[in-house]
Amino acid sequence: MTDTGLPKRTLGNTGLQVTTLGYGAMSLDDRFGRTVTVDEARTVLNAVLDAGINLIDTSPDYGPSEEFIGESIAHRRDEYVLATKVGCPVDIDRGQQGHVYTRRNVIAAVEQSLRRMRTDHLDIVQFHGSPSRAALEEDGVLQALEDLRRDGKIRFVGMSGTLPNIEDHLQMGVFEEYQIPYSIVQREHEAAISEAARQGAGTLIRGGVARGGPSEEKAWDVRRLPEVPQERPRQTWEQAGLDVLLDGMNRMEFTLRFTLSHPDVHTTIVGTANLDHLRANCEVARKGVLPADVVAEAKRRLDAAGG
Ligand SMILES: NC(=O)c1ccc[n+]([C@@H]2O[C@H](COP(=O)([O-])OP(=O)(O)OC[C@H]3O[C@@H](n4cnc5c(N)ncnc54)[C@H](OP(=O)(O)O)[C@@H]3O)[C@@H](O)[C@H]2O)c1
């Protein structure tokens, strides 16, 4: 494993040293209008590790993503922290709508992920879909994960949480890591990220490049960000007049560095199936946070614009 100069931060009390740029393997699914072949996935996943990225996030319901990881990089398992999710329907629950938070599903999902990704342990298992506290307490699903931990199959229990339920999750105080959506055009979880970190949890951001929307290439023509109306990111950017702050940066650099500038963010799992984007994102992550006065001015403008 070579040091490629990507900065690392400690993922809260898990103690894991993770690169500030992680990899979101949902981009290997065909939901972005293109099909990624197994050969392309192998190239991308190996390039991710060669670039020094040491955290990969996936889910049972990202199409072939888990299988691609198993086929392509299981032999490099000691080079990455592996995060996946539970609550997604697995084979036993075919035909179910939405997520399924039962002990049986959680155990079956973890066993399936271990098999698909050809590993004997998952580092982080997150509840997908921000379940309610009642759903979490109903059928012993938290205990199921504790049992799996005792058996050495998982290391840390996380939550993919969003408002409003994340407030309950934070009150429960049992999660060791949170996956939270955040970017310069999606700031509603800014305080929740800080509260999670204050409690000692690891904070892992999704949507940290706003799905590539600010880039010239995508020009806001992207599938909507989760939880955000499609037109809102562009309006937020334009109403806040963020272009005047670029100072030679392109919008993607500014966007990713803004996400990394949140003082309580530990890592950002950016998705891509494009090697040029991967390289560019690594370059940006190496540059690190934005100057404090630029962040402050961006927030002042965003607040004034209602973003
Ligand atoms: N827990 C949940 O409910 C949940 C929901 C959504 C996502 N996630 C996780 O979070 C990860 C990231 O989330 P996300 O995909 O929604 O958001 P994201 O990382 O902000 O956006 C990924 C998109 O941005 C594009 N992109 C990346 N770098 C780029 C660059 N330099 N220039 C132009 N476009 C660029 C990618 O397209 P190209 O392939 O063209 O580069 C990709 O479609 C996912 O992979 C998944 O692991 C979790």
C-alpha cells in the first residue's frame, strides 16, 4: 500500500484512520443511465485503491456493486475499510416494498454481503433508510447486529440517517458512525454532523460533490439529490452568487473542498465510474479545506439566500 498523500482523519471513536476522500460504490449500479461492466468496475475499484482511498461504501441494493467488490478487490481486503448497509430487502424478502427492519432480514443481509464481497468481516454496517426509533426497537434488530459483532462478522454499527429521524438516532446514542447527506447546496444536516461528532461517532458524508451538478460537464443536469427538489441546488448556487468566490478553482473543486471544510466531517464517499473524475477528486482532496474566510463568506451568502 503506497502513500499517495491523501489526507486522513480519525473516524470518531471507531479509531479507524480513513482518507478524507472515500469511495461511494453506488456509482457501479446502473441507476445513472449507464451499465458498468465487471471489467470497468474492476478497473475503477483497483484505481480507487491505487489512488490511496481506503474507505468504500456500498449497499445490498446497489445492483451488482457488492459482487463487483468481491470479484475485483477481495484480494486487497486489508487495504480498505468496508461499509455496507442493512434494511434493504434481501432474497428472503423479495416482493417487499421499501426497507425491512427485522432481525431475520438484518442477519440474512449481513451473511449475503459477506458472501458477495468475499470477506469474513464487514467494518461498518449501517441501517439504510433512516428508520424510526420504533422500527429499530421493535424486532431486536440492534441486538442482531450486536450478536453479529460478537461473532466477529461486523466491527461497528452505523446509521444512514436523515432529518427528522436522525434526531432520535442521536438521542439513542448507540451508533458509532453516521452516514449523512451534506454539500454546499444541501446544508440542512450541518448541525447534526457536529452533534454526531460531539458524541464521538464517526461522520461519513454522502452527496459531498452534489452529484456532480455544479460541474460544467453535468451543468446541473443530474438526477435529483436525495431529499432535495431537482431545481434547488442550481437555485441555491446562483442566488448565493458562489461563482465570485471561486478564485481560479472550478466549481467541483470548490464544492468538494467546501464539504471537507466542515470541521466535524471525517470522510466523504464520492461516487464515480469515471477515472478522470476519480483523479480530479483525489487532487482536490489533497488540497484540503478551503480558507476559513472563504467558507465563512460562502455560508454568509448561502444563509442570506435561504440555502
Ligand atoms: N445511505 C443512502 O441512502 C445513500 C443515498 C445515496 C448515496 N449513498 C452513498 O453515497 C455515495 C455518494 O452519493 P451520491 O452518488 O448520491 O453523491 P455524490 O458522490 O455527490 O455524486 C456522485 C456523482 O457525481 C459525479 N461526479 C463525481 N465526481 C465528479 C467530478 N469530478 N466531475 C463531475 N461529476 C462527478 C459522478 O458521476 P461520474 O460517474 O460521471 O463521475 C456521480 O454520478 C454513493 O455512491 C453511495 O455509496 C447512500
